[in-house]
Amino acid sequence: MISDMVKLFLDMPQKDPCQKQACEIQKCLQANNYMESKCQAVIQELRKCCARYPKGRSLVCSGFENEEEEKLTLKPTAK
């Protein structure tokens, strides 16, 4: 019985921990004619949220994770 409950819990989709911050970004962008510069505070809040969770835990953070990987790949090497 307990094992069935654990399996059921593990099979349930989990709420994205940073969904609220992602929605705040959308609201801010819509309210500010999609000018990212006016929404830097809410974007930073999403970045902070993403930093609190392991890679892959939050779907809404995947864009930031990919952005960070690209920066590392494109970073020039010191000579």
C-alpha cells in the first residue's frame, strides 16, 4: 500500500518551483510593451530562483541554463 502511494506521488507531475517568477516576467513584459530593460528586477528574481535548484529541476529555467552553457562555450581562452 505505501509503495503504491510512493509510486503515485513520484508519477505525479511536480509544480515548477520557478513558475511564479516566470509568470511575473510575462506580466511585466506585457505591461511594458515587451521592453526587457523595464523588467530587469523580475528577470533577476527568476535567475535567483533558478540558482536555488539543480539543473533540470525547473523547466522555466532551462533557457537560463542554456544561456549559461553558451557563455561558457563562447568564452575566449586567456593566452
